[in-house]
Amino acid sequence: MQTPGVQTSTSVVVLPDVSGLGAVSDEALLQLQRESGAARRRVDAVVAAISGELARRSARELGQGGLAARTGARTPEKAVQQLTGVSLT
């Protein structure tokens, strides 16, 4: 998705098929874990940046005009939870 004013890259996170993990070598399993951890860190960094901007746009002084409030969430944290389906607690 192209969003005006937002730089996007062609970086794609490719997840391995894990249905045959029992058959991979120890070294391959360790490499899969390393690669999965690196991908997760990249995704988490993007999620954190977006969540921070959502929080900024939901500042308490904005009241009901804040972004979180406009989505029906009481706090920015609740908005992130609703949008991502991930609990922050």
C-alpha cells in the first residue's frame, strides 16, 4: 500500500514453511531461529514507530478529537490493541 508522505521499501518478510521442522538439521533449525528473530525485530521496530505516532495523535489534551478517541478507544494503547489484535499487557 502506498501512503502519501511515507517512504516504503521493497523489503519483504518471508516466513518459512515450518511443517517439516522435525526433518531439518540442527544447524538449519538454528539458522531459521536467527532469521525469524531478525525479521521479528524489523517488524517490531515498524510497529513501535507507528504506535508512537498514534499515541502522539491521541494526546490527552486533544480529548475526543484525538485519534484513539475517534476510533472509539479510551487510550492509544487500547487503540493499538484493537487494531493489531495484540494485548500490550
